[in-house]
Amino acid sequence: MARKIGSRYTANQILGRGSAGTVWLGEGPEGPVAIKLLREDLASDQELVGRFVQERTALLGLEHPNVVSVRDLVVDGNDLALVMDLVRGTDLRTRLDRDRRLAPEAAVAIVADVADGLAAAHAAGVVHRDVKPENVLLDMQGPLGPGGSHPALLTDFGVAKLIDTPRRTRATKIIGTPDYLAPEIVEGLPPRAAVDIYALATVLYELLAGFTPFGGGHPGAVLRRHVTERVAPLPGIPDELWQLIVQCLAKAPASRLRASELGTRLRELLPLVTGMPPLDVDEPDAEPAADEAPAAEEAAPAGERVRRRGAVPLVPGAKPADSNRDTHTSMRVPGPDELAGGARGTARVPRPTGAPRPGSARHRAATRRRRVALGAAAVALAAAAGVGAWLVASEDDAGATPQDSNSSAPATP
């Protein structure tokens, strides 16, 4: 059902839903547009509306081929909306859901595009704060790039900042998506441009591996890993590319590259990954709640394993078909004791393909088989030891003389 957005736009069809609002296919004076209509409770927040208006100039002035441009910001009664260019294609999350991982050449080309868009935003003083596959759109009508990749554009600039009002997110809260949050955000520091670099490096890792480096399990565990763990290496990629990823995932923000440097370096590395197939690595072991994982594994059909994706879903009722699944959330910042507790010092290492997941039905069955085999071996060993002792005793009895069997012979003087 069509609805008017302000005096200039009409929203005709829902394209996707997220925690921040709904994206519509709309029509404006200059043709088709995408309209992000924020939730009613956000629109009724006068403080947020004020910040919305303050951000108008910066957002409208952000123009770059790899950025989805904001054409207008509408404040009309209960409606609070961003009017953006319409990109005819899909988001990167949908592509990952379909292919699980990308060939390194395509992954590097896509992330280089996004880095170029971030460089323009950072130069204009705008920090995205929520870089993730859901916010990267692939223009299916654009020319194909390296590895058959479509042009990538970063969208949703300003949404995280708009939602992050002092009243809505106090000092004990953080805004973002756990899998992509830089350590300094978890520790309560203000977000700078380096948080976008960390998130984008996480996206690159996910495109290559099929899972995020620190994701999986409870959101609190994910946050702890960002602060305390080192990224597990990915086998099969050039060392130059791996070192680049490690640098951009550095715990210290100052150690990371700038967006412009990252885009340049990635394009320089493209010849090293040309023609490489997708990596053959399996998802690492997650840390689900002890009472949840076995039940999920037991409920899975025979021969199938429960796949725990790297990204932690935080939007209640979010459907895989959603084309714009925002996962902004407010979460408590863990204290120093919580961050220190349980840290293993190194990230979860990817398992070899086909290896059973600890805690899974396959793993428990294999453990039982090993225990039975060890028990049988122990019984056999004990039996063999008993038989050996009996044989030795029998030989001693057979070789004994009558004198031996009665008493010792008198001592010879």
C-alpha cells in the first residue's frame, strides 16, 4: 500500500525491514528512490530529530561512486526518513548467504570499493560506525570488476550515529553489531575513523572464510574476543594479504591503515589473488551455551550438522529474506573482570573440513567409541597380564623339587 513521505515522495513497496526501520521503494520528483523510514519511536524522539537535522548537511554532501548518496532527509509529523539513491541489486549478506564465501579476487575487489567510499566519508568527517555485509550493496547493473564482482556501495551512513543519543545509550551501552565492533568501542572509547577500518577488515575476513574472526556464540563472548584474542590465520591466501588483514584488525586503532591506504593496497594485491578459488576452510568451533548446543545438534536431521554462522543475529524475528537487516542494538559494556575472564589468548582456529565439532552428536559418539575402545584395551591388557602371571607361576611350580616344596636345605658347614 502506497503512502506519502513528506510532500515530495511516495513509498510504494517494502524492500526490507530492520531494527532501525523499513526500507521502501519510492518515487520522487526525479524518479525512483529508496526511502528508509525510521521506526515511530525514533521519530517521536525530539532529541534524535534534532540530531537528524544537524546531520543533514554532512549526509547530503557525501558524494562518491561507492557510497549510496542521501538525497533528502524528511521530517514530517511522525515520519522520519532518509531518501537515498536506488541501487538495483542485492546486499552483500544475501550474496554470502548464497555462496558462503567468495573467491579472493572478488572479495578483495569488493572491499577495495568500500574502502574508497569510506575514504571519501572520513575526509568529510563522517564515520559510518556500522560497516557490515548488510550495509554493502552490489550494483547488478554496473560493470563487472575483478573476479566478476559487481560495484560495491556502502549505505546507511549516519543511522548508527542518529540512534546513538546520550539518553538512548548511556555510558554503559554500545551501539553496533557485535561481530564487527572494534575493541575500543567495547572498552567504551569514542568511535573514530579507525573503527570503520576494523569492521571492514572483519568483512574481508568473512568474505574469504565464510565466518567472522571473532563471531559465534553469545554476544558477550564475541565482545570479549575482540578485546582479548588474536585473529586466527587463514590458510591459502598470500602472506601480503594476510599481513594487511592483521594490521587492520590491530587492537590499537593507531596501528590500522587509513581507508585510502587500505583501498590502494588492496588493488595492488589483486594480481596475487587473480584466479584463486574460494578457500577450503571450515567454520571454527563456537561457544554455545552448554544446555543449548547438544539439544540443537540432537534435533538436527541425521547426517546434517547445525551450522552456526559467524554473524550473531540480534534482531528478534529477522527473516533471511530481509534485504536490509540492520542489527543495531544497545548492549552493556562488559567490565574489566568480565573481559579478562575466560580469555584464551588466541582466537578459535578453523577446523579441518569434516572434523566433528566438540559438543556435537558426532563428537560425543566418537568420544564414546574411543572410551569403549580404551576400556576394551585396558581389559585385554589386564587379562594378558593375568595370564602371564599364571604362566610364570605354573612354570615355577613345575620346576620345583620336593625339597624345594617343603623346607630349605640345611646349611652346609
